[in-house]
Amino acid sequence: MIAALWFRAPARARLHALRELYRRFFGENTPDARGRRLLAEWLSPAQFAQFEQYRYFDVIGCDTGKRYRIHYGTAANVHEIDDAGIATMGWCFVPSGFLVPGDVMLAQKIALETDERQALALANRFPPATHSEHFYRRPF
């Protein structure tokens, strides 16, 4: 009986270690995790810190110099903000195809920073959200 427990304990430990390795590997290599990593590589240090703390980051439009806040998400997640950081207009524009939030946000950032007028010409406008900022706090 004791011998059976002796041989089973290391097998359980190995199995537990293997499960943990599997969980970590696949948790860090999901499409969503890869999208967030790619987005993080393109963010400035200030944008990255802002994104880590609030799940959004601000960009400056290349044509008008207006500030836009890109929230974590895939649609209706871009807001034009004033100097006080209050949303004045919402913009909805996304790349075609099924993309994870990190990839969509990166495309939105690049579009606003390199061709703001064209991006907004394609975008749908909507009034700024009157609900809580917690709407945008999606866990990842």
C-alpha cells in the first residue's frame, strides 16, 4: 500500500506540472493574447501605461490634432475627447474580417495617426456614451 502511494505521488506532481505548463503555454498563445502583445509593441510607453491602468489609450489625429481615446474592444470603442478628457463624439470603424480586440485597436491607432480624415470618412458617428466607464473594462 505504501509503495503504491510512493510511486503515485511523483506521477501526480509531474501531471500537475505538465497541466500548469500546458495552461501557461496556451494561455499566452491564444489569438487574443497575441493581439494584445502586438498592440503593446506598437504603443508608446505613455500609451502602454495608460492601457495597462485603464484599458484604453489616447492617440492624436495626424490631420486635425484632435485627441481620440481607444477603449479595449472591437466596435464603437473610439471616442473623440476634449482637453478635459470628456468624450464629445463616438466613432465606429473597424477593419474587415474577424479580428481580436488587440488587432482592431492597433488598426484604429494606425489609421488615426496616419490617415485620420480617411478613417473618419468611413466611420459611423454616434453620441458619446452616457453610461459608466466600467462598460469598457473587460477582463483579459
